Amino acid sequence: MRHLELHIIQSVPVACLNRDDLNSPKTAVFGGVQRARVSSQSWKRAIREMAKELSPDHFKGERTRLLYEPLVAALKSAELTEAEADKAAKEIIDALVKLDAKSTDKVKSTTLYFMSPLEIQTLAMAYSKSKDVKKAIKAIDTKNAKAIKDAADISIFGRMVANDHSLTVEAAAMFSHALSTHKADNEIDFFAAVDDLQPKEESGAGMTSTLEFNSATYYRFAALNLDMLADAGHLASMTLEERQAVVRTFVKATIEAIPGARKYTMNGNTRPVFVLGVVREKGHPVQLINAFENPLRSNHGYAEESVKRLKAEYEKLKTTWGIEAVLEKQIPEVSLPVFLDEVVNHVI
């Protein structure tokens, strides 16, 4: 399996990038101590949003329960009447992901569906010709995924459709949860807000409350199956140049994107201090988190020592397990544009 690995060290200051059900920064125990954690789902969301901004023509996927309105619009464009489009849209949605019978304000599905605008158009055109829901859905069967050519994010991040496995798309990318390279404790920020219209003779704050936060140096890992990305169930219908553009966007977004939680009050938007990019022609992706199973302890920061540990772990794995690579590039040894150029040369 030809694949790309990204190993990233990134320091984030006071922030709450990813919250749990109690509104606290997420954590995990690794190596016997508590670490700061950001879930893969949280970081993937940020990456998808940045990829849309960087390459809107290639990343048009939308995850939604609100399929009804775009599907009705596409069916009407395919020359169905309003009543016909309404009936067909509901039947198609029910066959795909089930209509939510409890929804009273809008027509919704029971679960999210990761849709492509081209896929919606293909469904509408196929239904207008056949007037058959099953035939319309067969037209977007992902064994030949031309209908999601405009949504590389579906191919990269995957889609699960419980009602019809022919529409399921296996993710070409994989991610780990980001973990701090050291022990990390959540802290509490007590704050008070002033009421601007409060009379001068009255004292006290307009409101008081608390927020939890942490700060950490994270190890992040992502990988991309380049063979899978180029197969018929993913982006084979693209040209090589288009796939290279998709991978360039994905890698840039993976390196630069950061979850937006509390970005106005605890902006944690930093860039990685180190990125190791590896392309291998066989084997499976291997993350380097065990470099930090023994947590770092330092009074002089964690970033520099984290980079040293990461490099040492990679060299140890190469020696011990005979891991071979056709590309090894590091930021900041090379600039991001050079890094991206080197990576996309290995896209097939």
C-alpha cells in the first residue's frame, strides 16, 4: 500500500480546542498520566473546513440531515413538478437514510448523510428518466464513484450508509487523537464581566463564571492511502493533476488547520513546530506516539525535546523493523511549499 504519513509536533497555548460533555477540555490517560487530548473528529472537521476554503471546486461535500431542499431543487431542474419533486425527494431520502417522522419544522433524515452536489444532480437526473428510486440510487453506486468527483472530502474522510452499503465510501485517510507529549492538567479560569450601564454607586460585577482550559505540546498523526485514493471507488475519475491538487490541499489543511473552539476568547491558532512527511510504497501507516509513552518532564518547554524524541523513535523503528521510505521530508528543514511539491510527486 503506497501511503503518506504526517507526524506533527504542535504547541498550543491557553485553549480549549475540544470539549467534553461537561464543557471541559478532553483528556486521556497514556503512559500512566493524564494527557491533553483533541479528538480526531474535531481536528478532521477543522481540516475539512480549511480544505473547502483552499479548494472549493474539489471539496464540495456537505454532511447534513437537510437533504430535502437541495434534492427538490435538483428534481425540479430535471423537469419534475413541485408535487412530483416533493414525493420523489422524500422517497429517495427514506431509502438512503430514513426520514425523521418526528421532525415537524422541516423535512429531515434521521441521520447525517455526507452528500456531493454532483451526486444530488445525478440522483435527480436518474430519477427523472426512470421514475424509480432504486434505479436512481444505483446511479450513484460508489463502485464507480463519478458522482462524488466534486467532493474529494468524501473520498478522503469516508462515508458510512447503513441502509445501502453500495454507497459507503471507505476513508482513504486515517487519523489518531492528538495527545500531549507530557502530563497535562486542566486549569480553571475565573472571570468577571462588567455591566457598562451599571450605576457608579453600585459595586460588583455584572456576571461571574468559570471556564476550563489547558495548554500543551501535541503529537498529531495522519495518513493517506494513495493507492485507495486513485481507485474506482474514490478519485479514479479525476486526472492525475486533479488528484495531486486534492492531496496538496489535504496536506496543507492537515498541517495548518486547528479546531475553532473558543477562538475568540482563547485563540490557540498556532503552526506546528515540526512536521515529518513520509511516503512508503508498502506496509501500513505507523504512528510514533510511543516516543512519548514516557511523558516528557521539563521546566524549559516541551517542543524542542518532543522533536528530538520523535526523530529518535522514527530512526529506531526504521532500524528495528526495516521500515523503508521513498520520501522523508521535514519542516522546518524545508519550507511548506517545497514540502508540498515533494509530496504530490508521489501521488498516483
